Amino acid sequence: MLNTNPVVVRRTLGALRESGIVESEGGRGGGWKLIRSLDQITVLDVQRALVEGRMLPAPLSRDHPNCPVERASNAVLERAHCLAEAALTTAYSETTLAQIAETAVATK
């Protein structure tokens, strides 16, 4: 159904478990379930559980560290990416999985 390797699914669910988003039960009738309700889980929670580091790392050049053009370009790129990441972080933190579910149901 997911069209991906089962190892990818297990790793993803493991990362979500480590972050306190899901838990698993073994045995008959077992499986994975959310620990918190959809309105208590933000997109940022899921993002941070699955991806380490920055969401939007700037594609900086490091080939010529003494070049003033490279340094200036890197500074502009870094600032733009920091501003974009701040906006994305805010949007992710304000969006819950419940909101996504509501939108999905409304567009059926």
C-alpha cells in the first residue's frame, strides 16, 4: 500500500515512537497507535521526529573561503534560508494533524 520497503516504514515508526508520537503493541491484535490525539500533534512534531537538523539548509559554496563574492553570496543565502525556515517552523507549529485530517475529509 505504501509502495516502499518495510524497513523504511519500521524506521519511520521507530523515530515517531522515540519522539512520543506513537507506540506499538506486539501479538495478536497488536500494531501501532498514536499516543496523543491528532489535535495535540503538530506537523513540526512529526518533522522533528523524522528529520534531524535544519529543514532548509542553504546551499553554500565553500570552494573559495577567501573570495569576497563567495562570502557575500553565502551570507545572503544563509539569511534568506534562515528567514524561510523561521516562517516554515511557525507554519508547521501552528498546523495540527487534526487540521490536515479535517481538510482531507472536506475534499473527499
